[in-house]
Amino acid sequence: MQWLQRMFADTERIGNAGAAARPVAILGDGAMGTVCALLLASGGTPVRLWGRSLEHVAAIRRERENRKYLPGFPLPSAVEVTHAAHEALADAQLIVVAVPCQHIRAVLTPISLHVPAGAALVSVAKGIEVHTLLRPTQVIRDILGEVPVAALSGPSIAPEVAAGKPATVVAASEDLELAERVQALFSTRTFRVYTNTDLVGVELAGAVKNVIAIAAGICDSIGAGDNAKAALLTRGLVELTRLGVALGAHAETFKGLAGVGDLVTTFFSPVSRNRTAGERIGRGVPVDEVIATTDSVIEGIPTTQAVLELAHSLNVEMPIVRAVYNVLFSRVPPPEALDELMRRQLKPE
């Protein structure tokens, strides 16, 4: 573990951010919130990590490690852990929203008065809010008004990033200057950040890939084989692109890190929550039991419902998403759902 601490202590900034005079607040003390704290602190940025559970915050402060969600990675001294929202947000230059999409509204609304004027918000959530069909940054603006927003997304399995294994992601914002600011703050020798102005595409890719990841896990569990999984990845990307373009996103975005890059990682990573959930569901474990026995939120389950409703409203065909929905919510046996996909009307690619 000493080598890891030395690596973070010696990490050089690739961007020009340097040590920030004002702190960055991180809302959410799960795996992704914690790894964001590690990345930012490695470059000298003061970080305030906020958690909603007083008990969990106390454990992190006592152990200087998030043993529940990201064990084995000590927090540097630059990271302050707090349960008090006003302390976390005070004078923050940037606020990272690292709570699941379905919980953003419940977390952000009661503490909205503490958000400093002029602060920008960066979402690392991947989902679509079920009742409103809003993306994470849209939920943020629905609560706070027209604040500067960005999204940080891409293939970024938290334990690998925390361990210093190479990773590349995208900082997306309609405001290129904000995207570049996020890029500079987060980039290290092992964590490379690109910029993108297609906020719609980047956020949508992160949401839909969780749905396709559930399908990948189901495929694994029923022994559908590598050919089926390759088809699932390819056609899933087609569905994602189709929906994104209908919403005004750029098709090229889905060929990049936030699209196919994130899909590939979640398809094959053994620690992908959504793929693992799909595998358990494919083996016959009830959906409610899978949810109840998983420590972290499985964002792809509620997002499946939201994506299908969004697709229906835009008259966009998404047969894989519908098949996942049928398994999750209509209790269709996975082999039957796969058979229905294979028996669809033949057509050109």
C-alpha cells in the first residue's frame, strides 16, 4: 500500500490547474465520490467529501478510508470528510455530484441554499430520472436554475482508477471553458481527461450503457456465448446512437470514450454492478432481491424504465432495451426475451 500512497503523492498534473485556492466539494461518499476525492487531492486541490449517512461519515473519518465502498485506498490529508452540507459547500469553486441519478433531487434540494453563487457543478452520475426523464445535469438545473454544469463520464471502474491504472474519460459541457477547467483539475499521469461539448450525448451514453450492461450479464448467465455478446454490444450501440441523435446529440460521441468505451468496460469488468446484477437476474434471482442485497445502487434498473419511456415518446425503436425491461418488470424469462429478439422481422443492418 505504501507504493500507492507514494504514487498519489508524486502525481504530476497534466493540465494547468495547479493547487486550487478554493476547495472542491463532493456530494456523495460512495466509490465514485471517493475516487474523485483521491484524484483531486493528488494534485493538491483541497477536497470536502460529504456523505448523507452520519454513521458512514464517522467511519470514514475514523479510519481515513472508505472501507464500505472503496477499501484499501487511504484518504490523503487534503480530503476533509463531513456530514454538514454547509461546511462542505462553503466557498466551493466546484461541486461534484456523485450520488445516483435517482437520488440527486432528494440530496440536492434540501441543501440547495448552501450552494455558493457562481459555483459550477459536475455530475458523475449515469442515469435518467424516472418520473421526469431528465438527465443528471438537467435535474441539477431543475433544482438550482441555470447554473454552469458539466458531466465527467467514460470507462472508469473506481478500484482501477484508485489503484492508478491508466484510464481515459470525457469532461462534457456546452461551455467549453468549463469542460477545460474540469479537464485540468482531474487530469493526472494515469487519468487522462478529454473535452467534449456534446453534453446530451455523453450523459445519455452513460445512462443507456447501464441498461445494455444488464443485458450483457443476462447473456453471460444463460450461456448465450461470445457471438451473442458481440451482437449485443454492437446493436446496443446502434440503439444508443439512434436515441441520442433523436435528442440532438452527435453520432460521433457514441463512437468515443463515453459511448463504446464505457460499453466495453462494463461488458467485461467483473466489478460492474449492472453487469453483475444482470448475471444474477439471469440465474433466476428476483430483481427485488438483487436490489436489496447489493450495497451500491444498480442505476441501470430504474434507468431501463426511463429510457424505454423516452424512446417511446420519440418513436425510437430500442428492442434490446425493451427486452431488458420485459425481464426486469414483466418477469419474462431471459431465454424467452432473447428468443423474441432473434425472431424479429429481418431487415438491413
